[in-house]
Amino acid sequence: MKPNIIFFDIDGTLLSEKTFKVPASAKEAIKKTQDNGHLVFINTGRPILEIDECIKELNFDGYVCGCGTYIEFKNKELFYRSLGVDLSKRIVNKLREYHIDAILEGKKGVYYDDDVNISSSEVLRIKARHINVGFYKGQTFDDSEIDFDKLVIWTNEDSDFESFHKEFENMFEFIHRGEGFYEIVPLGFSKATGIKYLMNRLDIPHENTYAIGDSTNDLSMLKYVKNSIAMGNSNALLFDLVSFVTKDIEDDGISHALKHYNII
């Protein structure tokens, strides 16, 4: 019998966006899933260096990070792809030219522009949290060796999003995450490609695949797996597209979903 393989998003799925903690019921459910012989993976848009200690402490079997640009299994890096210095610098120049705020995310660092150049209060809020938890080490848009994997952007009334989109639409997928908010990932990479890579590497059949998420950047993995699960607190767009809608994160949603599928 092949094990089941379950992929978990982080924010809003495992990690409460109210408390920034993992519910105790989710911790217990993940351990029980592994004890029952199944594999558990994080599948996130975050780069590997942005994994909270409270997530690492759960001892996942591996990680798919940066929307499929980084894959790790049993503490061994299996795959990694960055944009390279030249393209990274070109993106920075265009972000500034078109007045778009961004967080540039990668295995080698998270990059922010100087505060005086940032219009978005959300970017400043996230930057403060990244400093507080130790994710941000001071890398800036002007670093000579800047090299990231993907990015998130916020537009404002001064932004020329159309020109930025036209500049890079043949190289990147623009995932709409909210008003003026986009996650930008290299074409050919997604949470789904990370799953496909691991299925092939670990010889896991499609019917044994599960994914749990809550937002639009989870759609690729939710559509790809055999058994797709949306948290009760998800973006409502997900509800008609998944196999099962579980309870809210605060209401033991992870545990409820895994029990529903007799995984625990």
C-alpha cells in the first residue's frame, strides 16, 4: 500500500491569521497522520527561509516553497530555481518605474525597498513582522547580488500596473490575491508542479494525493490533487471548486478534514 500524501498551506490553513499560532488540534492531527504511515508536506508561496519555528516544530516530511520553486524532502533539497541577478534587477527597475510596492522573496533572502519608497501600509506591516520574527536580514532592492524566486506586489493610485503586467506577462503568472494585490510566480511553476514533482519522485499515485488550503494561490494545488479541501474560513471562490469544505481553522478544521477522509 502506498502512503497518502497531504499538502498543507500555511497562512489561514495551519497558522491562524488571528493568533499566528497553530491550533493544538492541528498539531495533534498532523502527528497522528504521520503515525498512521502517511506523508505530510507544507506547500506554500513563502520561501523556505520564511517558515515559522512553530511550523518547523511539527516535523513535516518536506516542503514545497515559493510556489514550486523550492522542494525539500527529509531535510534534503531536491529542487531549487531562482530568477538570477539580471532578471531580479530588471524587475526592481520596473517596479520603481511603475510605482509598485513589492516584497521580493527567495531562498537567499527577502528584499524590501527603503521605507521612504513604500506607499503600502500592508508592506510596512509585513516588513515589521519579518523583522520581529527574524526573517528579514536587511536586504534591499539595491543589493548588488539581488536574486529572488518570486514576488508579491501591491498597487496604488500612482501605479501603472498595466505596463508592468505587459512587461512580464510572458514570463510570469499573476495570481490575483485581492484588491491591488498580486502574487507573481515564474511560468511553469506552481504549488501543483511541486506536487507533481514529488508524486513522481516518491512514486505516489494520484488517488493518494490531498491538499488543504484557503486562498486563491492554493487553487493550482487544489485543482491538481485527487482530494481537495478548503478551510471553512477560505476565500469563498474555493468552495465550489473543492471536494470537501472543512471547518474554520479556529474550529479544528484540519482535524475535521483528516477525520472525514479516515486519515486519522
